[in-house]
Amino acid sequence: MPVVLVANPKGGVGKSTLATNIAGYFASRGHAVMLGDVDRQQSAQLWLSLRPSQAAPIRGWAAQGDGSIVRPPAGTTHAVLDTPAGLHGWRFKEVLALADRVVVPVQPSLFDIYATRDFLDRLAQRADGKGAHRVGLVGMRVNGRTLAAERLREFAAQLGMPLVTELRETQNYVQLAAHGLTLFDLSPARYERDLAQWQPLVDWLEG
């Protein structure tokens, strides 16, 4: 069962946006998906409570009272785990041990890039034989024609980690989240540009 971990030690970089839309993609393909939330803000669980009954089903995957993660029950085919800012210590080890893919959202600012550097170094140190290909960066709120975007690409190249895709800043994600929906729940024609940006990430997750 593939488990996708969405993580970054910095808050406000788009972890929940990525986690919910990844779960929405898997659900749109007919998979039995669970969306977990280790974040105290419980953003993913709030989003699930807003999800309409006619949308492709996504079940919640709750942590235990002490914050530790339980494995999804039998029948789950795909799992996505949203994580809090400042993830470290035993919880970091625990969730990383579960993950087949680690998606790290990064915004194209100097401060965000370097705030993420130590976390990526820790990920590389803990690669358990599967190698750095387990980790993929996703540029969030990126204007591809700016110097900031170019710095983000250079940063990924220096690390030797794939910058899987760059997602633009758009109110589409905000509007969909307010109704418990994702890009993959409605007509593709409405979100053609955004879905095109998601395709490299979808390919990487399925690869």
C-alpha cells in the first residue's frame, strides 16, 4: 500500500493543499484512500468534514491520543499523511518509516528555501536504502517567470532532489477546499491549467 507523506517544518507552505488534492487524485482513480492528519490544527480532518457525500470517498486516518500513528485498516489501498510545522523527534521517525513517497512543498522565497534545507538534509540522512528518489519537492505559489522561481530550481538542482512540479498561486485551491473538494472532483475543463501542472506530480507518485 503506497503511503504519501506531505511534510515541511515551516507552516503556511501549502501542506494541506497538497495532501487533500493528492488524496482527491487517488480517490478519483477508484482507490480506497485514507487521509491522515498529524497536525494539531487538524486541517485535513476539517476538510474531510466539509466533503460532500457525492464526491469520491476519502476516509480519515486519525492519530492515537499520544500523537503516534496507527496503520490504516485492511482494505485501504492508498494513504496520504498531512503533517504539522516543526515535525521532529520520534514522530518524525515514525511517519517517515511509513512513507513510500515524501512530498515537500516549498515556496519560492529565499527564507522558505533555506528554512527547508535542514529538513531535507535530515530526510537524506534517513533514507533507508530506497534513496533520495523517495523525496520530491513541489514549488508552491510559483510564478515561473520570476527570479525567485529560478532560485528554487537552482536549490533543487544543488540538492540533487527532483523539483517535481511548480504550482501557481490561484484562488481555485481556496474555493475548492472551502467545499471539501479537489481539482479532481469536478470537470477537468474548469481546471485545465492547474491539472496540467499536477500531471508531473501524478506521474511521480504513480512511478
